[in-house]
Amino acid sequence: MTFLPSILASLQTGEIDRWGLLFLGAAIALLGLILARTLTSWWDLSKAWKMARFAGVFVSAIGFFFIIFAATEEAPSDSSLRWLSRFDEGAAASKESGRAMMVDFSAGWCKACDELDAEVFNDPEIAPLLIRDLILVKVDLDEPTKVNQEAYKRFKFNGLPAVAFLSPEGEFLSASFEGKIPKDEFKKRMQAAQSGEKVESEFDIKKILSEKGLLAGILLAFLAGLFASFTPCVYPLIPITIGLFGAQDTSSKLQGFKVSAIYVLGIALTYTLLGVSAAWFGSVFGGAMQSPYVLMAIALVFLVLGASSIGLFEIRVPAAIQTKLSQTGGSGARKAFVMGLVAGVIAAPCVGPIVAGILLYVAQTQDPALGAVLLFSFSIGMGQLFLVLGTFSSMINNLPKSGGWLDASKVVFGAIFWGVAIYYLRLLFPPLIELTNSIWKVVG
């Protein structure tokens, strides 16, 4: 009984914890849904009430954004690090002091960059060592200068996050890396950068394949995919998966398993083709998967899905194709497979840094078969979560098939979809990044 008064008190004082933010988001989402008259069909609403539904869903989407934000984001650390902003300034300071230089390439839309900064660079054990032993340079690729862009191209990085270690003489050191790595791995690389020694990652796919064989590499890729399924960018796929499989004619858990397995195979095809392409062309696409264009495309998909859910228009398969699919009995399976292909792209912003390590090795070996096997194993690992969700989605079909609750569920999903779109769009526009970062100034 003391929970609600404490939340109200925290709102009055301007200090609110994570649970308070979740409660606030839920309250805003519920208020918006009430305004949207969720139990009434879109076609039964007057013009004024259709406008009210549009506004209500938008308000509710803001509430769902707060819920997603509070559930998935970590508060930025109070950084004691002082970064130089230009590569040439850092190089000069490194040469003068005789200390190695660390260059952190990042961007506002790179969520993994923020996580690396908060969880590793500003760790109480790591931060003092960085201040004492290295010259620190942070290159923001959202505001590129010519010298910074040239530095990024010079090191031939494929994506973000990317960290370059250089000797005082400007020599590129093997301790440099791409992607998000754990604190202990970073500490080892930082020490190697100071001593000039070569460093190999404990999770180096090349090392594991050479020492322990292909099966160990396949298992590592599978475990990496399983880990990736619990990263924040994959969360928005959960309501989509439940909604997709709940709409299928899966009257038993066995049928649910079959359809969800096809869904996972769609995800697997996306990443398998990525591995084969990396081997053939000798390039890595992990960074491209986090690019602003991909984020914009994902946000657009959710905006369209949300608009369709609340009734602004209906997404339909052409009648001729729909009839043909129904005659062959494969519409559910084919829809699940296509949605799996899309799901692989939606998950890309989070899994990109993980996939990049595998792709880098595949690109170097230029072995299409190896690329296909490793990325297939990775995607099967990532699909285990959806396999479970899809298998038990048959329970949704026990609900009544029509009525006001069905219209309400569509509106709720529409608000969730728009909330997810806001979650992605915030990474593309500096004002939204500053606004959401400022939330943590009042969130304890």
C-alpha cells in the first residue's frame, strides 16, 4: 500500500527510480488507451473519435516507450574520464607524454557504444587506469571532422563500437578491437597496448577453430546467438512473435513448435546469407547492421505496423496470392518464414557487434561453407527464445475469436509498435538522445 504514495511523492520532488518510471509509463499507456476507446471497432467510430483514437494511441505509445526504456536501458555513469575530441590532438599528446593512445569511435545511434562506455570504460576499476596510463580520444562520427574520418578509414574498421590502441609513435596495436567486449577482456587488451604485446581474445573464433576444431566453433556461435536473444534490441520482437503465432491455426503445442521452427529458419536464412556474402566478398557487414539507415527502416516498419493495427489501413496479401496459399495449405508456414526473415533484420542493431567478430574471421578465410555453418549456428541459438514463445502460443487460440477484446488487442499492439518505433527513432536524432539521457538525471 505504500508503493503508490512513494511514487507520487517522488514525482513531486522530481526524483523517481526505475520502478517509478515503469509505473509512470504504465499509467500514461493506460490513459492513452482509455482515450482511444479501444473496445470499439475503428469503423464504428465517428470522425472525431477516430482522431481521438489516433491521439490516444500516440499518448499510449509514449507510455510504452517509457516502459521499454526503463526495462532495457542502463543509466549512464558519472564519468570521471576526460576525452579529447580530435585524433590529431590525441596523437600529439601521446607522443609528448610517451603514453599509448586509445581512440573510441562512437555515434549517438550506437547503443552498444553507450553500453561499452558505461559498463567498461567507467567501471570503478578500469576508469582510474585509463586516466593514469592512456591518452583518451573519443571520435563522434555523428559530427565528423576530416581528420577523424580519415582516422576511422585508416584503421579499416567495419562498424561500431570500435576502439583503436596506438603507440606513442602512431603504430596501430593488435589490442584494438570492434564490438562490445567484457571488462576482463578489455583490461587484458589495455595492458597489452601499454606493453606492446600481441593479444588474442579468449573468445576469438579463429583461435577456437584452430585449437579445438569446428564443433567447438559451432558451439561457441550457438551460445553467442543464445546470449544475443536476451539483448534489448530483441525485446520488441517478443510481442510480434506472440501476435504472429497467436494468429496462426496452431491448435496444439506440436503445431506451434512446427510453425515457430519455420520462423526460426527464416531468421537463420538471413544470417546464413550474411555469412556466405562475407566469405565471397571478403567484407564485414556487422557495422552496417547498426547504421542509421537500418534503424530508420526498423522504426518505419513499426510505424506502419502500428498504423495498420489501429485501423488506419489494413495490410493484406493480394487476393490471388492469398487464395493460392490457402489452397496449398501453406499460408501459416510461409508467413512465419517471411516474418522470420524480417525478424533477423529487426534484431540487427544489437546482434551486429556480436556477428561482426564471426564475419571478420569468415571474411578473412573466404570460405562460404564455413560462413554458412557458423552464422546458421548463431541464428539457431538466437531463435531458441522464439521457439519457446511460438510453441506455447497455441494457448492464445483458447480465447474467443471475436468481440470488443479483439479490437482492444489490436489497438494495444498498435500503441506498443509505435512505442518501439520511438525507442529506435530516439537514436537517430540528437535532441531525442539528449532528452532520453536527461531522464536518468531524475531516475535514481
